[in-house]
Amino acid sequence: MRKMSLIVLFLFQFVVTINAQWEKVASYFVGATGQMAVHGSTVFLYGYQGAQYVYRSTDNGTTWTNIADKFPDKVYYVHGHGNFVFAIVGVNAIYVSADDGVTWAAKPGIAFTGGAIMSLVSDGTTLYAVSNRNAVFKSVDYGSTWTQININYTQAQVLGLDFAAVGNTMAFCAVNLGSFISADGGASWVLKNPPIAVGSVQAHNNEIYGTTFGMFKLVNNDWTKIASGFPGGLGITAGTKGSISMGTKIFTYYYDIITQSAKIFVSDNNGSNWSEAGNNLPTAITSSLNNFLAVTQDYLYCYISSSQAVTGVYRLKINSTSAIEDENISSDFSLEQNYPNPFNPETTISYKLQVASNVSLKVYDVLGNEVATLVDELKQQGNYKVMFNVKTPYMASLPSGIYFYTLKAGSFSSTKKMLLIK
């Protein structure tokens, strides 16, 4: 059973333009379980309706290209993590793209029997693969290797729905059981729920949120209600996950049980108060059960799957309160673009340290495999230059292509892309 979550959370942070209008940008029907995803400004719409559809847009949803022929089997999930886009394909196969979905390559599959990998979740540094059984898989090397985390519970069968993590604090949702909480990185788990079981969880600003009839936040490993409800009082909060969050804004899909209508609401105080996001979004409740919302820096997207003529992708213009703040960039530390770029056989990478730090500078290929460690030691404050030379004996076999280099110094981390042409 793939992910069939009826109650899911959507956490994103933006300022919505007052009186902004939703507009329909595509009439594609990709099935009742169609989903959306983003990576940067690239938008994906995918699903199965008699055939596999994986649409990709690079112009804010104005035009779309079907890239389904790039995959050997059904695409069940798409997720952006770091500089890569990952896809779950077929039975537990993982594909990765380093160019926002133009080209794809297979990663080592996840060895898992008796179930299926249904979704991918990341906390910024770690990638998790969530199964529909009692297991989550953890990767710290962009999917090259995986460590299994089991949710041990003997009183009932555990069928996974959703997962979120903030450091060692984790929340795992299961069918008919609700949420399991771990405070020790998955070594032990406790079943914890408000009166109505939590159906979906989401990490946001170093907190874990859960949704059911209302919205909850995990405080001291227990759920605390942060909203008394939405207009009408008898509604279910629902939504999806995405890749951009700024400030304190939260968007959530809400449908009213009494009126059988749906809207998207926005909160600027972490869920205490809500107002409608934009105007003219069709009120028909989407039959898609998960990941029908997506967001980029400029637009909020909603895929509506309905028996009515409103089926398709809708777009809402949104404005941020200020320029994007990249937590990887600061005035105290910096990583420069390599020069020359493209390069062959050598290039120079420069970086700046404001204070003495333990420094790691590594090079990765497009699959996330480490190919070189350029620096791994304590460095004093100052400016540094490092030469990366592919003519050395251990680098001579590197093929032409895109590579990434990542600098880590204390809490600072930054990644840039370079091109080797032989």
C-alpha cells in the first residue's frame, strides 16, 4: 500500500499578496492520487492514469514537458534534497537528478522486503526513506548507503504513513495508530496522540507539527494544540510538504466537513490565527490524498483532482517579506565559485573563515558519491585557496560532468557546482 494519508500537514512561510488571485495554469489529470513537488523553481506534477505522467515545468507552470520516458517504471514520489532531485521508481528503486530533472541516474536500491518505500523526507542534511511498514531508512550520503530504523511495537501491525525528524527527535505516523515519538534518534518509540490520532507530521523551523482535527506541535515529546480550528469549526487540516520555508508563515489546505468545501489558509503566527490565501480557488475537495500542494519562492501551487471540470493545476503569486536568507551564506564565512569553471585539469576553490574552525571541503559526483577530500583539519581565521587537480593518479579516472564541492566549518555549510570537461 502506497501512501494514502487523509490528514497531512503543509508548512510553508510566505507573505501572500492581498487580493491575489488563483489562476489555472494546466488542465492535466494525472490520476486521483496525483502529486506535486518542487526543487528550486522547477515544478513537478506526476501520477498514473492509464499511463505514467511526470510533467516538469521551468517557467512557473506556464508550460509543461512530460518526462515519464526517463523512468523504467512508475514514479511514486519526487523529492528535492540539497542539490539533487530524488524519485522513488518501481519497487524501492531510487533515481537521482543533478540538473532539476533533465537527466536521471539510478542509485543503489534499498534492501527492504515485505513492503515498499513510499516517500522521502529530509531535514536539510539527512535524507529519510519512509516505508509502508514499521521501518524508516536514513542516509547521510545522498542515498548511496542507508541505515534502517525500526519502529518496534507489538500490540498491532505498524503500517507507515508519514515521518518527520528534527535532530534526534522523530515522529512516525501509522495507519489506525497515529503517531509514534522518539527522542533518541529512533532507538526507542512511544505511541503519543491527542484525542484524535495524528495522521501527518512535518518538521518546520526546528519544530515538529502534526495535523488532525486542528493543528498540534510537539512540545517535550507530547502534542500541544496550537489552533482551535478553522472557519466553521468542523474541518480537517490537510496539505503537503515542500522545499522552501521562510519566516513564520504557514499554508494549509482545509476542508469543511459540513459544507464539503475546501480552501487554503495562511497563518503568520505559527497556526494560532488563519486567513484565506488568495481568491477564486475552486472549492471542490481534491480527491488526491497527499502532496497536492507545492511551493517555490514566487508561487504556491495546488493540484485539484475532482470529478468536476476544475481538475488541474492552480497557481497563486506570493511575495516574500525580504530577499531569501540562505542559512549557508553569512558575512563571516564564504565559499567562492571555483575558477576556472568549466575546468581541465585543475581548478582553484577559495573560501574564507571568520574564526578558527574544523574545516571539511569535499567533492561529490552527481550521484552524491564522495570523490575527493580536499581539506579535513582545523584551520585558523583567514582566506584560503585549494587546488583540485584531476590529473593526479587517484583522480585521473574521473569522467567529464557535473561535480559538487561542499565546505563545512562549524555550523556553516555551503555547496557549489562545477563542470569538468575532458
